[in-house]
Amino acid sequence: GLNKSKLGIGAIQIATKLGVRVNGVDYATLKGFLYVVRKAYEGDNQSLAIINCKIVENERIENLTVEEIKTFLKAELGKTFDYKRFTSKFVKGIAKSDLGIGVHEIANRLGVRVNGVDLLTLEGFLYVLNEVYKGDKDSLAIINKMIAKNVKLDKVEKDVEKLTVEEIKTFLKDSLGDLFDPNRLTSKFVIGLKESFGISANKIAKRLGVDKISGVNFQFKKGFLYILKEVYKGCPESEIRLQQTATKLKVQDLFGDQ
């Protein structure tokens, strides 16, 4: 914006007039213009200290080696990769860390390029760590297992989107019996639906057109009965068993007004 300012000349022209000459520096960038600013503040020791500190930091970042980047990440995540230290907060905070560069710049310097992957997510940054821990069999075993799991879940989620209502009902009947078997309905089953079937109880409810009910959590066994009511609709014997289970679990009005 200097060209359009009252000064009327750009960064490169200012540098020329002030006699600033630094090889390999683009004065039109923020980093490069600091050299011009330093010239302008000659004699002001306090300002120069701040400017020089920033220039040194920029040069350090500019000259970071691949090994220095890897060393920093291993210091944060363990010489052998420790997945417990690997959090979303860590990934999002890298740009503001002592390393001084963000996720995309790290990936660029390490030569990591993966189409269709958001490197700013935990799942995406695993591909960067794959390069960081290259040659470390123990760490790569953990990282690649996590990548494989995420790829599988992603595929499952995409496949689930294509499931019909009847296919969802069929899965639930295969799991809980053509005639509803109360003994098969466990909290572990309901909570584990995301992992076993790729879709959570809440999403199943939405796909089957089961409206939200005040005070009812479909993720719990009690709440899941409202979903099963839709699954076993038209099967009197299963409906009787559902009502008996509802009574046992103290769920009121499963088949009454809601």
C-alpha cells in the first residue's frame, strides 16, 4: 500500500533512496521491509533492538533445516511417538510455538503432499508425522495404525451416507433379533454403534425420522428404545417385548402420547 500512500513510492524505491542493500531480500515483503525500517530508525536504540530481534528471528525461521523441524516435533511428541501428547490443541498451536512456522509450512519443507487431506486436523497431521518419524519402526507402527483407522472410518462414514432406511433397520434386527431380544440390548451396544456400524444412535434416529424428544438421549439404552420402536413397527410380538423392556427401565409412554 505504500505506492498509494502520501509518500507515493513503493518499498523497493524507499530502500534505494535510503541506501539499503541486502542480498536476497525482497523489500516488498514484511520480512524484507524490516531492513528498510531498521535504516529509518537508525539512532533509536530501543526501536533498533526490537527490529533486530525480529530480523534475527525471521532469519532463524528462514534457515530452519528439516532435521531441526523434526527434532522440535520429536521433543514435543516423544522420541518414540507418544499418541497421548498428540492433541488438537498441539496441532493448532504449532504456528505460535517456538518453532515459528505453521503446519502447512512444516509440510512444505518436509515435502509432504497428500491430496484431499486437511493437515490442520489430527488426522491430517499424522501424514506429516509419518515423515518426521521416518525410519523409526516403533513410531511408524503407531502412526500408520492411526492413519489406517482414520481412513477406514472415513470410508465407513461415506458408505453409511448411502445406506437406506431398510438397510439400517436390517442391521439393527440382525444385531438385536428379528424378534426383539431384550438381552442383546446393552449400553455397550448402543454406545459402540459408531465404531461397529459407522453411524451413531443420534444419526440413526435422524435417518429413521425419529424426532427429538425432550429429556430423551438416544445415546443411552433407555432412549434407544424410541428408535427400536420405529425399527420394529408393525411387529406386535417385538412391540410387546419393547414395552416390557421400557417398563423394566422405567421408560414411560413409549407407545403412548409423547
